Amino acid sequence: MDFVTGFLNDDDEARGRPVGVLFDPRTRALFIADDMANVVWRVAPTASRGSQSPRE
């Protein structure tokens, strides 16, 4: 299952270049450093009905 996409456009040309990842177990977020866009993306789970919040 893909959960992070969009680094290539429809012509398979790079729109981003992920160069590093870091996982924060407290918030369950994944940080992705994008060298091409010069940004850090934060990917985190969304709360759903019946879900538990992260433990402190």
C-alpha cells in the first residue's frame, strides 16, 4: 500500500527528491526531507472513530 506519493509527475519526471526520513514514535509521524523542493514533509495518521491517541 502506497502512503506517500507524488514525487514523480505523469511523465515520470521528478517533482521532489526524498533524501532522508525520520520517524517520531511519540506522535507516530514520518518526516521526509525533500532535497529538490527544499522542504520537510510531515506525514501523520489522522484520528478516526475509535482510535486512540498516542501515549505520553
